[in-house]
Amino acid sequence: MFFEWIARFWTRRRAAARLNELHFVMYTRPGCHLCETAWTLLQAKQQLYRFTLTMVEVDTDPGLTARYGAKVPVVTINGRVRFWGEINEALLNRFLRE
């Protein structure tokens, strides 16, 4: 019983440490209603899971506009595109719990 408790404790501690290392970037543009919805969801999850969250407007950089302009919102996690167009909350929750 004691060893099970220790195993659960260390598993939770490693998961918490991993979440502190997550960096979310949401690429957006002004007036995008999907972006507003996605940002609200990410802020709510940030309060629960304590990851870093940054917003970048694609219209400030021609390269970003060319890459993400028609797909916003685009969400990257540690540099890898995970969501575009909208966020699937079930997939986001699964990612954050793992």
C-alpha cells in the first residue's frame, strides 16, 4: 500500500514537471471569432495546468501570414502544430493529462 502511494506520488510529480515545460503559442488575427473562442479555452486550461501561453498575430509578419493566415487559430505546443481552425477540447484534455 505504501509503495503504491509512492508510485502515484512520483507519477503525479513527473506529470506536473512536464506540464511546466509546455509552451503553447496561438497564432491569430484580429476579429477572428474562432481565435477568441480558442484563446478563452486555452486561458482556462492554463489556470488548471500552468503551461506557458503566448499569442502571436500573423498579420505582423508576412511569413506567418503566408504560413498560417487562412488556418487561424493555429496552436503549437513546444513548436509543433497541434490544432488549426479550432481546438478539439477532448484532444487537448487528453494531451494535458498524459
